[in-house]
Amino acid sequence: MTKLVWRIAPVTDLSQMLVGADLEKSTAIGNVNLYHFQVEGQEKIAVALADGQTLVIEINSKESYRRRRIDDDDTESL
């Protein structure tokens, strides 16, 4: 399964991201602005909040797969 990561950033970071981005879609809902865009092939969604912060959501490019660790003592019962 693809994991998403999110972070909070100042709205000035969003404006810098959008300068070099390919904007797919944007819309305003009340005091919130939503942006769907791609930067260097990476798809992102940003939510510009009324308080001057931005929520940036993107696919985790450094996915680490979780694996269960089996202790040596447990292998005897297998």
C-alpha cells in the first residue's frame, strides 16, 4: 500500500512550490484553498489555511516496508 506523508508549512513555502509546479486543479472552499499539483514528477496536494499555514500531502518517496521480527526463541515452535 502506498503511504502518504503530510507536513505543515508556512504559506510562503506553498507559493515557492507552485512557481515550478504543473498545476492540475485548484479550488477555494470558504477560507480554504486546495491545490493539486506536480513538482518534478511528484504528485502533491496542498491546503492553504486561513491562518497562513499550509498542509502539504504527498506520497512517501522513501517507503520502508515493515516486517515482523521473529526472535530466535520463537523459531523453535515453527
